[in-house]
Amino acid sequence: MVMNHLSNVQRDVLKEIGNIGAGNAATAMAQLIDKKIEMAVPVVNIAAFDEVMDIVGGPETPAAAVLITIDGDVTGKVYFILPIEEAEFIVEQVTGDDNFKLLDNGSAQSMGLSALQEVGNILTGSYLSALSDFTGLNMHPSVPHLGVDMAGAILASGLIDLSQWSDYAIIIDTQIRDKSGINSVQGHFLLLPDPISFNKIFNALGVNDDDE
């Protein structure tokens, strides 16, 4: 399978998996912050590595990201990445601290970082669980790692590892919003399976390159 191409069927399958993952994540997020949460229908794209940087705001853009390494039948990396301001908004919703600043070193920093890591863990876990259920493949996520840095620095290791085999990544845009629809957070779920695992996923789904 060529990583720079998704057939219409493959894209639809990933979108459906994204829908289920988003629904599960919305339920878990609502329980966490005690508010009704909705997640928009995900947009699935495949992009070259330089385009990935542009999509997340450019390599010099400050960002927060949760990284999870996948082992088991499928191996690779998963990122949930979002701009600093939106990460701070999520922490505010979870902790009630409207003075939290991600790049400061105040006394509440540790609690805020833990809250953000948990949100990232919920979101990535929900997508991975949906993918595992659809494929029947075992996916064992690592302990989540939170990074706060320039987007380029955060993504560098995962993209460099994958670039040994490919120059492309799968991106699922994720929008979290409250019941009013006024407050929303836009993040990006990056799925970086190694090429063998990429084939395993679509083979398990009964979808191949010729399906349109």
C-alpha cells in the first residue's frame, strides 16, 4: 500500500472509525468536566510531513501534544496536538482554573499538566479503541507522554522514525465543543503506523487499494 493515497472506501472506513472514537471521547470528556460535550464529524486527511507541520500551525508554533506509542499487532505512534491557547482552555474547563498558563511555572502547573495529559489520553485512547474494535487487532498503548514545545520539535522524532519508510501521515481533525456550540477546541489526531501495520489495518477491515 502506498501511504500517500487513500481510496474513497479507505477514507470512509477511517472516518467511521473516527466517528465512533469521537463519540466515545465525548462521553468520557463529559464525565470528566461534568458538561455536555459534542465532537464534530472528523475530517480525515493524508499529508506529507511538511504539510503536517503547516496543518498544525507551522514548526515554530508553540503547541502541546500527547504522544502514545503503540505495540501489539499494530505498532507506531499516535499524537494529539493542539495550540497552546486551546490547550489552556481545556485545562480551564477541567480544573476551573481560568488563570492557568501552560508556559508559566506557577503552583497549579502540575495539576494543569496532569489534566491536559488525561484529556489527551482519553482522546487518543478512544480513537485507538475504536480502531482496535473495528479491526480485531490488539493495540497496546504506552503511558501517555505530554510535550510542550514548538510543533516542529514535538513531532520531529515521530516523523523522523516514520520517514525511514514513508513521507506521509494520516490526520484526523478533531473539534471539541460544548452544548452551546460557541466554545470549541480544534486539535489534530495524528496516526503514524509503520507501513506493515498500515497494511494490517486495512487487510483486517477487508479494504484494499482497488476499492473505490
